[in-house]
Amino acid sequence: MSKKEIISALVDRYQDDVIHVSDTVWGFAEAGMKEYKTAEFYTKFFEEKGFKVEVGMADMPTAFVASWGEGTPIVGFLGEFDALPLLSQEAACPVKTPIVEGAYGHGCGHNCLGAGAAGAALALRDYLKENNLPGTVRFYGTPGEEYGSGKIYMARAGLFNDLDVCLTWHPSATNNVWATSSLANISVMFTFTGVTAHAAGNPHLGRSALDACELMNVGVNYLREHIIPEARVHYAYVNAGGIAPNVVHDKATIHYFIRAPKMSQAQEIYARVQDIAEGAAKMTGTTHVVDLKEAIYDYLPNITLSKVMEKAMNEIGAPEFDEADYALAREFRKTFNEGNLASVKSNLAGLSLDTDLIGDDEVLHTRILPYKPLNKAMSGSTDVGDASYCAPTAQCGVATEVLGTPGHSWQITAMSGSSIAHKGTMVAAKVLALTAVMAMEDEEMLKAAKEELKKSTGGQYVSAMPAHIKPNIG
């Protein structure tokens, strides 16, 4: 048997387990950093499979590491499992039908993500065991990718430092190795405190925290002209002070996301935003407190390792869907708008790929897109970035949803509980497992991957989160 056939057979051995994990976690649909049922379920699952599980990692109750084996090489699979608010939805239902109105749902497919990574970990364990090979297999239960960014604290604690290979994947509409970076992201809140007063009777005695927020936002808006064009600064009023216009508000909070292609660039902009906050406080006679919530590094794709994943992905091939899957996909497609459909071509263009690689009438992706490394960042952010600065990292997308599906949507929640997602998740497990085996058996490649990481980072990861800031699990 070929290596591909061996690995595929090992993953298929756990098909029922993988689907059970995916569907169970889909049903829990817990908020980031509060995935208590999910973490307990995974802990029991891996213990029953013979893994040693350490829980409560890096001061996070729902973070864990499941390990098997000893010695090197050490391979880590990253597993995410948090859901998103307001995206509750019936599984495989192409009509918006919340299970519980306003509840959480897996609108980013993290139930599939963790399940596929778990399947790969089990298959790799069996491969090493049955061939009497040295090596360590780890599954990292990483909470709060959507909110809380658990990987930044696990990276800060050094939990990824000894990995020879770090692998993950993400549910997607297409099948491809990630060829781009992501944006570094600093999430920070500014709370201003002033003095309340009657806005008509004695406004001169008041010091408006709301005015401070608004003046700060004016300053940040003017700043936008003078930062690199690839950067983004988003904001939201978390607390606008109250609902009474005849009161000078003494408390107000504004929340910013500061994104840039590199953490150093985001930090430079962050420093300028802090100066603006100080100026706004002085202008209004208020005081302010800075609350740094998250600081996520840009994803650093390891090209050496990604090329191994490309080879593995082409050998495994894309998911094979049946007519029932296509029928369901066509029903979901009816819920998309023209912008969603146009995004299929624009996404290809953004990857510098031929837009004819996907036809206008295709609803499910059944091929592998070419791997073309690009020196550019995708528009979003992921805490996989922090892991990628600690160890050689590669990740791919595998089709678990219909082409053109809007991100973070009820449609993804529905698809993530469907047979379409089950098939994609099994393929992802095979790609990850085969990548791991191919990497572990190529000592020169492992050395080259580490050299690439050292050259890109200078050989040291320095967390952007100060040591005194604890994970936000409130």
C-alpha cells in the first residue's frame, strides 16, 4: 500500500469518532473561553483513546493538551471549538431556522476543525505505534479563537516552543493550502471617567466621558490618512454613557481593533492611538484607562512545511460529494446574494489565481487549488499567528460549505452539521495526518523548516501581551 492509502485507511478507522466529535461539539455551541462542556468532552475522548491529557493550560480552564508517545519529532495539531453569538440554526437546513433564538451556533465551523485535527492525531498515533517509530503526537485544545484568543496565552506560556511541526486546517468553501499571511490585531478598550452634571442646569460642572470618546474617535479618523494603507482601525462604542441627553455622562468606553500586516506595524499604530486618547482626556478634563484585551500576531506560513502539505493534499484529493449533497448545496445557494456569488471569483483573484479555476455554475469545490505563496495578508486575523511564530506551521482549507457562503453566517452553522461538512472533515483529517507523516520522515525538511522560521522571526517569539494580563474568561 502507498503511504496515502495507509494513512487514509487509518483515518477511516476513526470515521465514526470524527463525525461524533464534530456533531457533539456542534450541539454544544459554546462561547469562546467558556467551552466547558466541549473541553470536558474532548478530555474524556482523548483519555479513552489512550492519550495523556493536561487541562487548564496557561490559566484557561478550557485549554488542554492531549499527548501520546515520546521523543522527537514532535507534531502538534491545533484544535478550535468555540462558536459565535446569534447564529443558532438547525443542522443541514437551508431556511433560516434558529434552534434557540439569539443563541450561539458554529458559524465558523470550529466543530469540524477540532474533529478533523483529532482524527489526524489518532491516525498519526496509530501509524507511529504500528510501525514502532519514535515521536510525540499532541492535540492542542485552543479555546476562544473568535473571542479570547487562547493561543496567544498558550504561546506566551511556551507550549508550542518544542514542536517540530504545527498543523491545522479551517473549514472552507475551497480546497487549498493557505498561501498568505493574516493581519496582526490589537484589541483594546479605552474607558474615560469624568464628572456627571445636569446638562442644562449646571453643565459647566460636568466633564463628559462621552465627549472624550467622540474626540478620540475624531482623532483616530484623522490618523487613518497617515497610516499604511494595508492597516485597518475599527471601533465600537461599548458604553456611550447612558440614554439621557440631559445628563453629562461620567463614564464611556470605546473599543478598537487595530490591524496591520505585521505586529510591529500594529504596535506602532497602537502607540499613536494611545496618544490620541491622552489628548482627548486632556481636552475634556477626564481621566482614562487602557484595557488591552488581545494582541494577535500575523500568521506566518512556513513555506517549506506548506509545500509538504501541498503534496499531501494533492495525493489525498478533494472531498467527493453525492447527489444528496449537491441537492442540499443548491438549496443553500438560493439564499446567497450577488455579492456572495461574486466573492468566489474575487477570492481567486486575491490569491493571484486564474478565476476560471472555479466555474460559475459550481456549487461545491471538488478540486485542489494551486499553491502559490504570496507576500500579502488576508483581510482577517487568527490567533494561529502566535503559534506560527513559535514553531513551523502550515494550514489548509477544505471544502465543508457551498461556494460563495458568507462568513460567520447561519448558513455555515447549518452546513457544519451536514454530510457536506462530514465529508470535508474526513478529508482534512487525512491531509493533516499524511502531512505529519511525510514531515516526520524527512529530517532535512524539518531542519529547513526550522531554519526558515528562524530567518523569518530572528529565532525568538516575544508575546505582544504583557505578562501581567491574564486570559479574559469572564
